[in-house]
Amino acid sequence: MSKQRKFLILIFILLVGGYIGYNYVYQDHRDIQSETSQIEITAPYLLERFKTNDGAALLNKTITVTGTITNMEEGAVTLDESVYASFSEQISELNTNDKVVIKGRCIGYDELFEIVKLDQCSLLNKTND
């Protein structure tokens, strides 16, 4: 095999590897709002699952959580002092003590604050009680 042929094969392999690597690193971002929720759960029960080491299967999954807003921040709410949910867009219509149903991606459990974290959340339902 000639040196020129080996060089061309090497260039081809590098191009294919670069293309595959680029597509792996720069994947399309997930659209959590359009995804179907994989589980519907209450905020306290979600926290309990993580405390008993039964929550790992929910990581990076789209879930629907029901609860009462106990704390509000700009762009985020806390449900039943057990789930911290950050929203993709503004949430000006929410107030403390509203019962809500939200959908978001479960990103983990903070053992220090004992709270489950969700991101890319969207409001599905709200009731004032």
C-alpha cells in the first residue's frame, strides 16, 4: 500500500471521527415542555423517594409534581419545602400557598438542604386555596 493511500485513509478516518464527535458533543437540547411525563408524583413523596435512596431512577427524567408553593424566588418556586423548581420562563401569576402541578426535569437531590431539584419547569395547572 502506498504512502498516499495510507494518508487518504487516515484523513477519512479522522473526518468521520470528527463528525461523530461533533454530533455527540453538540446534541440538540431537550424540550421538556413537549416531552411526556414519565411519572406523576407529589412533592413530599418525591423527597421521600430520594431520602430512602429510591430516587436515582428519576434523575434526568421528565416528571410531573403536585404541591403547594411554600417559597418563591425570581424564576423558581419551592413546593411543600421539598422540591425546588426553576422555570424556563417568567412565572408572575403564581403566589405562595397556590396549589400547582408542574412538569420539569429532575436534576438531583441536595442532601445538605434536603430538597429535590427540577429545572426547565413549566406550569400545567394552578388553583388558589
